[in-house]
Amino acid sequence: MTKEAKKEYCSGCYNDIYNGGMAKECWSLEGAELVMRKEVHVDQVPPWNQKARKFLSCYNKPRYCYMSPDRTC
């Protein structure tokens, strides 16, 4: 996957500010892989039944955790 294709998955990530602007690109972008994860808010109680979505392995959003697709608690 090209860096430009990976950048499409950066939207909403805490470190997306480094993709342009003051820096050339995020330092995690080159080694990032596309993975399936559940986005779980820190205040959400189990079971986590939402569907898994594609995220970059380095994706990070404040107050969210990223779980493997088969995990429910």
C-alpha cells in the first residue's frame, strides 16, 4: 500500500496533524499496516458488539481503545 493510500485512513487520528503542515508526514506512516479493529470508547461497558473496521495499526484517538475483531470484553 502506498503512503498516499495510507493517508486516507489517517483522518481522525491524533497524529494526523503531522501529515502536512509543520512536518512532512507522520513518523508512524511508513511502517503502518491496515488492520481490522473495533473502536471502543473508554466509557463503553462490555460487551463490545460493534463491527470491526479498517484502521492503520498506528491509529490513535483520545479516549478510545482499539481491540481485535473477535474480542467482546
